Amino acid sequence: MKNLILFFLLMSLSSCKVGRFFVYNFADINDHKKFPSRDIKKGATKFQFPIAEKGKVPKEIVQYGRPTKKQSSTSPYAESKMISFQFEQLLEESKTVAFLIIKNDTIQYEKYWGKYDESSIVPSFSMAKSITSILIGCAIDDKLIKSVNEPITNYIPELKENDFDKVTIENLLQMTSGIKFNESYINPFGDAATFYYGTNLRKAIKKMKLEIEPGERFAYSSGSAQLLGLVLERALKNKTISSYLEEKIWQPLEMEFDASWSLDRKKNGLEKTFCCINARARDYAKIGRLYLNKGKWNDKQIVSENWVAQSTKVDTTNNSVKRYQYQWWLPSQTGDFFAQGILGQYIYVNPKKNLIIVRLGKGLGFADWKTAFEGISQTY
């Protein structure tokens, strides 16, 4: 009888945001199985990176982190410092499930751990923010959106009553929107939980308020990225965001596999554009290749070169910050950039080295991936 009561309690809880938080606990690498989604189909042609017969890989990586148990008998909570790691030791001991290094369009290194292989689906988490940014650029190219300087109330007029006519699309892209949003991932009553586990994003968006004046300062917010999604959905009118991704990116980039985008609800659901594209490592790498080649895929311009340049350049005007621009992270202000997800999902691009790195994991592990990528880049 107790088990039956517990079952019905869990079933009732799972129908609401807080219940889904406790039933599913925190975000994990299997979340693509938990939420409804829309399919994104690959095209008729398939691009595959050639694989080097004997790929060049670093032997060691000097990066910021804590000693591992194999390196030190001290507590695993020893003070962080610059440490030299064996290359595969760093990957294996940091909850990595997939790692690719692509130099000059050729795979130098590709390895998977545990039950994962090249066909395994891994959620993007916040790497989806960068892909959403690409779609905003495509929508501007297609004249569905006039300009990043437009107020978002041109597309979401119901937010005028909340003074959102002051918020521009660029404010959302640069995370300077000024919206009030609790980004905590451990608070079941917070905004992040509402957006991730909730079943009505449009209703949640309508309740959003401003905390400070738009353009006043940078504040990383999944709420800004989801507002971009609603702007995009309204601009597309009769198309879904998933179908637009399929049309503009997935099929033109000749992806190897189908993908999907998680929704808030099954019927008339809205894509979670702040997270939740579900795809494979090699196809994520093609997103990196697109931006490495300034928005061009082979002989076709997929998204304008100007959009790629603006998205990945250091620009502190309008209170933007050096380390972030148009939903891409700029780690060193030397031209490299990456998309990043909460469990250590990365698409890292180093144009000077003609280098792409994809790292997917069950968590960040002990690694500082920013310095690790910079260390790996030095090998090439």
C-alpha cells in the first residue's frame, strides 16, 4: 500500500515543475530521454571529416586544476594550481564521454568512454544558446527579423506592460537585458527550474520583470536566451524553431545523424532555446566548422560572415563584456571562442590554428577546460 501511495505521489509531482525537479533531480546527460521533443532530420547527403592515419595529439596538458588521486596523496579538495596532466588521464578522470580534435578539417583524435560511441546522443545544454544565436543571424539574413537593435516587444508585444520595450534583441544576445532571473540550478522554486522543468514557457515569460535598466551590465541568464527563442518563434510565424534549424543548419551542414530539440510540453510546445538540443559529437563539430569558416559551408554561405564576426569579436560597447558576445564565450580575447554547456559540453574553435575541439561529458570533472583547450592548441 505504501508503495502504491508513493507511486501516485510521484506521478502527481511529475506533472508540475517542482515535482519534475525532485523526480529527475538535477540536469544529467540522459535528459534527452525525459522531455518531449521535436525531431530534426538530416539531409540526403552526409559530410564526414577524414580521419588521420596517425593523428597528432598532445602528450601532456598544463591546465588549472587540482591534483588527482594518482598525482597526490592529499585531499581531492587540495588547492587548485597550474598542473601538468597526461592527456588521456585528464579526459578519463574528468567524466568525459566524447572528445574530438579536428585540425585542418581532419580528425586527429576521436575517443568515447563507457557505453558512448559516435552514434550516442548527448544533450547540448547551454551550447544551444550559441546555436540559437546562429538562427537569429539566419533570420536577419532572411529578413524575418529587421535588426538586433529592434525592441523585443516588436515580436512579444505582451511584454510592453512590463517595460520590455526598452530591451533589444542585442541586449538578449549580449546578456545585458536587465531581466530579473535566478540562474540557480539547485533551487526547485527558482527561475532556472521553472524554465528547465516547467511545462509552459510562454506563460513563464509573460511573468518576467526587469531588475535593472537594459544595457546597464552583463548578467548571464538563461531567461535572455529563452526570450530569443520566443522572438525567433514569432518571427518564423508558421515554422517551428526545430524545422528552421533543420532547414538552415542541419541539412545544409550535411549532418551524419538526426537530432531533436527538447520542448516544454508535447502539444504546441516551445523549444528550450536556452538549452536542450540533442545530437552527436561529430555533428556538434560541424557547428564549429561552420564558424571556423566564417559562416560558409563549402561553397555556400549559411549565415552571413558579418554575423559570425560580430558574434565572436571582443566588444565592450553598450556594457557588453570581453568574455562574451552574442551567446558565444571568448576565453582569451585572442580570437578563439566556444559554446559551453553546464555539464562540460563544449564546441571550441581556434581560427588561428584551424582547430575544432568537441568535449562532451557527464560533468565538468576536475578539469578547467578553458585552459585545457588553450594547452591542447599549443600542440598544433
